[in-house]
Amino acid sequence: MSENSKKTENEIVEEFGYFDEWLDKYEYLIELGKSLPSMPESSKTDDRLIKGCQSRVWLDCHVEDGKLYFSADSDAIITKGIISLLIKVCSGETPEDLSMYDFGFIEKIGLKDNLSPTRANGLVSMIARIKEMALEAVASKTENGK
């Protein structure tokens, strides 16, 4: 991962460290969700919907200068906060780096352990879809000989 993403990861871990209680961390996730720009309704299509999430979560990706950039939205505010954390770290990365990324910051902040089972499954689905998009971009590069 790039230095920028590592820096973002460290900032997230530090920000979550400010809060002692998980209730406060949930409030922070809600704030992150509120700050994530909404996707246009025309972008909220079935092909962008992440399977395996209890809430509806849409994820879109485009490649620019060999790097992936993500946009996302959700109909649930905490879920929107979770996807905003993921895309905050992942946007601007190469498909190759992202396809091998371990999302270690999730464990460092204790997120998965403090989510309901359905939200934890949704988190796993979000990460899987990001990795899948990265692998698709790698495959596309290979097919196009770039």
C-alpha cells in the first residue's frame, strides 16, 4: 500500500483510540457516514449493490492513472460509516496493491469484534467486493497488455 494509505490507516487507528467506549466509536462512524457524499440515484444500480450486506450498500469504482477510486453509499448510516472508512484507505491505490491488502486496521480498531453478526458479515462482504474489483482491474490490465 502507498504511504498515503498507510498514513490514513494510522490516522483512523489514532482517531478510534480517542474513544474509550464503543458507543462513542459508533457515533464517530455515524459522523463518517454523514460526511460521505451520497451517490446519485442513477448510480445505485443492482450491479453496484454489495451482496451479503443486511443493509443496502452500493460501491462503484473507476480507474484513473492506474489507480482505483471508489464511491459508495448505503441506506443505513452506520454501514455508510463503515464503507466510508474502507474507501478512505483504498481509494488511490493500485489494483495490485489493493488485491493483496490485508485491511489490518479493521482489527487494530476492533471494528469487526464490536459489530453485530449481520454487520460483521456485511463488513466482510464489503472487503471482499473491494478486493474483487481490484482483481478485476488487474485482469483487465493484463488482457489489455498494459
